[in-house]
Amino acid sequence: MDKNPLFSERAGHYKIFKKISLMLKELNPLTLKNKIDIVDLAYNANKEGKRRQMTKLEYIKLLHQIHSS
């Protein structure tokens, strides 16, 4: 994808996807802050999110619950 870049709205989505992929690869272990940053980036990549089951706030609350356990 980097060799043949997109020239549409999807170019921005790809940049966010690439950034998240690199974060997942490089950040071991993932901290709570890193996970929240990933959720934030993912929500910004697809603002409409027609098939979303949870809101961004619900995901963040769930991450806090998991990390406090």
C-alpha cells in the first residue's frame, strides 16, 4: 500500500490502520494508555461506524475495568 498510495478518503484510514498496526507490533506490553490511544485512533478512522456494538466511552470503561482487575 505504501508503494501505491491511495488518493481518497481511504488514504487517511490507511494511515491510521498502519499507525495502529505498528503500535501493536512495537509496544509490548500494551499499557492502558496505549490501548486507549488505539481505541481513539480506530474511532477517528471510521467516524460513522455503522456496525459498532459499543461507543468509544464504553470501550474505554471496559479497558479500565480489565486493567483494574
